Amino acid sequence: MLFKTHILLGILFFLLLRNYFSEGSTILFFLLILLGSILPDIDEKHSRINKWFGIVGSIVAFFAKHRGFFHSLLFHGIIFFAISYFFNTYYAWALLLGYTAHIVGDGITPMGVQLFYPFSQFKIRGPIKTGGFWEGIIMIVLIIVIIKQFW
Ligand SMILES: [Zn+2]
């Protein structure tokens, strides 16, 4: 999925789920969901998040296969437990929810996502081509649903 679609999905996840999480800063929670919703694409050298990470992004993209480890439940599980342990479970959830939003987006594309990488080849996939007509439709629907949350 495109950067914009991932951001829209992140915003939607925040609006739908924020009421279940209330033990910290809502703004920080929101920003972490957005970060989680674009972070997996650090493994793709042309992505925005990869460029934002500079040299770290270049190293990640060089060594990691796109939609491999950085799109896996393993990577995000490690991050979740690390943040919970060293910082705060509330913010760990924000990043994990953002990640889930990302996987929903990539999981409906033909390329799919190997959620259980590197343990299994199993892929979640769908028929929506990245940057194609139907992704455009999905973006419009997401914008409408997001706006409706404020009515
Ligand atoms: Zn991705």
C-alpha cells in the first residue's frame, strides 16, 4: 500500500481504538500509531520512512528483504515487549496498533505479508494492487469514514 493509505489506516485505527487506551498522552499515542503504521516500510529503500531514517534506513534496506523481518510479528513483538519492559505498555500498544494497521494495508495486496517470517512462508494477501484504482477507492472510503468519526 502507499504511504498515504498507511497513514489513513493509522488515523482510523487511532479513532476507533483510542477509547480503550487512556493511561497516558493521547497525542503521543496518536503519533506512535502513525509511526507504527509506516515503520515496517523502513525495509524498502524508496519509502519515505526509509529516507527519514538516513543511514540506518540504508543499512536496513540493504540487509533486509522487503516485507520480510520488518513486516513480521516477530520484529513487532520484540519491539512491543522491549517498550513495555523499559518504558510503558500503553505506548507499546500504540506502536503495535500502528503495525497492525500496516499489516491490514499490505495484507490486501497481491504481494501480501509473511506475518510469521522467518518461521513460515504463510502469506496474508488480497487482490488490491498497490497504487492501483482500488487503492484509490479505499483511500476515498477511508477519508469519508475518518471524517464521519468527527460527526
Ligand atoms: Zn509495508
